[in-house]
Amino acid sequence: MRTWSKTVTRDLLESCREDIELFARYVDKNLMPLIESIVQEPYVRLPYAGAVKILESCGRRFGSVPHAGFGLGFERFLMMVTVRHQHP
């Protein structure tokens, strides 16, 4: 899946870069760096227990307390992806 995601994203950049740049200019200024990070950066693999430890010690408040044995939920997942690792 990781290889497929990188390949599709790279192909889109090669074939549709002008369209993506136009969209980025008017809709999301952070789009190009985000897309390029998908192609250039390695995927972060993090064990579930490691994610729970990071969430427990991050100092952020969530709707519920993160603890082992339960799904991380979208809010926590998004924090791990965008704040902790700074790319998808």
C-alpha cells in the first residue's frame, strides 16, 4: 500500500502538476508541500503501544483519555499524523 500510494502520487504530480498547483494556489496553500512529502518522505511505522504512549504524554486534551486496547480515533490519529510526524 505504501509503494502504491507513493507511485500514484508521483504519477499525479508528473501528469497533473499544473492543475494541482492551480488548486493549491486558490484552495490550500499547503497542498504542494504535503503532496511532495508523500513522495519524498519515508512512511512512519509506529506500533500501537508506542502511539498510545505518545498520546498519553503529549499534554493535549482529547474528548476521552487514550489508553491501550481502544482505537485511537480520528482526532488522535490526525494529531499523530500532522503534529507529531508533520506529514501523512
